[in-house]
Amino acid sequence: MKIVIATDSFKGCLTSEEVESTLAQALSGEDTEVLTLPMSDGGEGMLEAFVSALHGSIVETEVHNPLMQCISAPYGIAPDGTAVIESARACGLTLMKEDERNPLVATTYGVGELIADALCRGCRTFIIGLGGSGTSDAGKGMLQALADRFTESKSIDELPSSRIPACRFLLASDVRNPLYGENGAAFVFGPQKGATPQMVEQLDRQARLFARHSAAQLGRDASQVAGAGAAGGLGYAFIQYFRAEVKSGADLLLRLIHFDETISNADLIITGEGRADRQTLMGKLPERILRSAQKQHIPVWLVAGQTSDTESLLRAGFARADGITPAYMPIEEAMRPETARKNLQAWVSRIKHRLPALCRKPYQG
């Protein structure tokens, strides 16, 4: 039988490749062909997944992290010159210690530096992953980095008419929030980035003022466009200043790898993420994989570090929805990479006997 493994990362624990490699080794056998497809919806692991899909290569350059400290950050370049940038590599929450997190200070400046470096290498099409940021600056830092590089006055107001070449930006993100307001970047995502209630209010005011100024300068207002609030408003800066297109990160990657054709003769698909619940069904990667598989009547098993709302997941069409973490295990222990690998291996041992039945009975979905 042929099994396709296409999982997201187990955030903060195992990358997509690590999850898939562990499952593939445990599932391998004389009568089983296993195909692994590294996945990402635009967040953690986006760079490697998209570069692999585009058969590109990874380069590194010096940029500033969210605290304006110098770091080396990678990005990808495809053979056709498309640049792949995972924003979190320059402005990610994980680049700061917990006691350093302050979205009033954290900046997206390093993302602009990655874009500038890619522009100097001839890139004109960009795929930007917006997940995992530790910032809420509405993209002003990113714009400032480009202004510093490409405008004489170093003012972001000059960017639309600057020496930056005409480019196309595709934003890989499943976030649909606007820039500001009760569903905006500050109120929804600020607290998880270290913002106090007072900071949230201030960040939201700053975003409103920046949007008002930008609309006056450019004659249009993208602040309420779905996805403008992604990555603390970084999505807004791309949409407002560069007319970027927001795409489902999962759908974009699935199209790039010709997912429908790849799974056409599969007997089973295994997908997963760190935590699966009813939010999984709101356009996240496992749900998009499920919908593609259902068109071809291929069963899909969902595996996660933890699961809840299992009945909803099964009603949606997953043939299985399993959590690998034992109920007695503390979350700190479960998040250790080696423990997670062992839990994945144990899960395969428990379900492996169910595989032969898939070869004998067509899936009806």
C-alpha cells in the first residue's frame, strides 16, 4: 500500500520533517511505500517546505532581530528567482527570551533587510510567510529598512515612488484579521507576544494612526482587508504599500507541489499538527489536506500532540483523530523532542494493525 505523510510541525517541539521522518520509519515495511511531503501553512517550517516544493536553495544574510541585535537569517531562492521569506526568521517570537518580549519595542526591521538582500540578488517575486512573529508594529520596521536602503530621505512615504523595482508579493497566511479594532492585530495577538492590556490599547491606537497616515499618503486604505492583521500588522504594510496578495498558506503550498496529482494513487494520508481541535477545521493545513483527499475518496488520519473536539473532527471527515500524549504526561515532558518521537512511535505501534484493512475495502468517505 502507499501512504502519504503530510503533517504540519508540532509547534515548539518537532519540525514537519522530523514528525514525518519519525512516522515514516515506524510505518516502513516490505509491503508499504511511504511518501513524505514537508508541509507548512505559512508559519513555522514554512521556509524549508516552500523551498523544497520550488526546488530552491537557502542563503543567509545578516539582519537585525526584533530587538535590533545582529543575527544571521536564512531565506530561499527558487530557480526562477522567486524569494521565499519566513518572517519569523527575522522577527519571530522565539528570537527573544520570555522576559524580553515587548511588542512596543519589537520590530520587523529584519524582514525588510531580508527583502532588500533578495532584491539585490535579482528577486522580483516574493512568497512571504507571516506566522510566528513576535512583533506588532504594523510592518513599520520592515518598511523603514527598505526606506533606509532605497530612498534618499529614508522616509517610508517615498517607498511607492522609490528605486525599489516593481515586485509581486504573495503573503502565505491563514490569518484573516484586520489591522486594528477588537478583532485586530493588537487585541487578538498582542497578549501572546507579551503585551499587557495597556500595551494592547496603545498598539491599537498606533496602528490606527499609521493606517490613517498611510491612507492619506497613498489614497487607499487596506487596514480592514482580511489578513492585514497577520504578523502584528506586517500583512497590512505589504498590502497597503506593495499591493500584496493574501493567500492561504496551506492552499498555496498544496498547489505548488501538485498535491492532488501526488496523492492520486495513495491508499492513506496521514496529516497532523501540534494541537488539533475545532480550529483545525477553520482552514488550517490538516483541513485543507482532508478536503483534497475527499475528492479522491482517500481516507485521512489525523495525529496531533493533543486533540480535543474529536467528534467534530470525525464528523468533518477524518477517519481517525488521535492525540499521542498520554493523559498522565506533563506538557513540559510531552514537548521534549525525544519524548514526542517516542509518543509518535507508540501511536504507530497501536494503529499499524489497522492498515491492511485499507487495502481490502475502498474508502467511501
